[in-house]
Amino acid sequence: NYAGEPRIGSVSGPDLGRLIQEAFVGVRPAKALWVDGGVFFSHIGQESWISRDNPVYTRSLIADYTPYYSAGVRAIWQASPTLTVHLHLVNGWQLISESNDEKSAGVRIEYAPTPTLLLGYSNFAGNEQPDSVSARVRVFNQVFARVGRPDRTAAWITADYGVQEAVGGGSSAWYGVAVVARHPLSARVAVNGRAERYSDPDQVIAASLGTGGFGTTGASLGLDVTTAGGGLWRTELRGFP
């Protein structure tokens, strides 16, 4: 998760970043508004890097190829009991240390009209290139939904689409989609499954996988067993044909 952290000065880089999960302070300037500053979980996606908190054991490719954490300032407004709005001003795409003189911005909107339905949208916009090269703006969009209750039978649907300016003009695009479902068989046993697709033909995000672009389709099937004392045993079979 921290491999992309830049080394700027002596107090930065992946060796430092890997010691931090979250580290922020906040104030509540109004009853329904929080403003935080520091390192916090990303506003993008429905999956955390904490596997226990996710409906399946491993993370989807769209989760691994979007930020798990951010560093900067965020405002979270509970506009109503059913509507939550996040505004983020951050150092960059999964960065604690800044890699250039610019900041990136993002929004997350969640609408939950009922306990069994959540609809949402998140985005990201910013230049992810170091100051030593020309700027290339990245614009990312995500729509997501959860149908059902997380502690009961539920399905999570997420779709991503991103565009970044290319060297020499034009742009490069990538997309991803994942559908996850989980069903409890008893108070202690649950089954889950996932189908996913990820395509990055110009390797904007999946840039370390050789030449020729990157695209794959995958699926998984898992079994969760909650043990006495609150432990969780997770088994998963996952493949990419």
C-alpha cells in the first residue's frame, strides 16, 4: 500500500508511511459538520484495507487500484439523516508525503433512503506527476450501491471510470467494476462471492505489469466462520481465467 510514497527529506517514504494507519485531529464547527486534518481512510470505494471489515476476504482490483488512505483536510457534512457529503483536499492519490506543489480534490456523496439501500458517488481530480515533469491531470469517477443490510444478505456494486492526460496530447482511460454478495447461513457462518472486471490498456494505474496494457476478469467464492470469542476464520477461492 505504501510503495508509491515519495522520499522527500529524511522524514517520509514507505518506511515511515507503513507505520501509520490513521492519524488526524478534528473539530466540529457546526452540529452536523466535522472538519479533520491529517491521515485518514480514503473517500473512494466501499472496501477498506482492513480485511475483516469487508464482505469478502481479499479486496477487489478496483479497491487495490484506488486509494486506501489520504493525507490532507476533509469536511464531512451530515446534511440530513439520509444524506452525507464529504469534501476532501489532499496531497494526492494515496499519498502521505506530497510529491508536487499542487493539491488534489475529491467529493463523496452517500444517500441512504432506507436501511436496505445505499447509493453513492465519489470522485478525484488532480495532477499526480512530480514537479520535474509536465503536469497531467487525472479525473476519476465512481458510482456505487449497497442493496440489503451489511449484517444480513446484501450486495455491493461498484463501477469506476478514470481519465488522465497522456504524454504528447490526448488522454488515457481505464475502468473497473465489481459485484460482491454475502449471505449468512447461520449466526456464525456466511458465504460470499464476487465477480469483477478491470481494464487499463495504457497502464495509467496498473503501471508495473509490463507492456501491452492490463485487463482481466475474475471471480471468487468464500466462506466465513465466526469463532467463539469474536474471532473470524475466512477461506476464499479466487481466480482470473
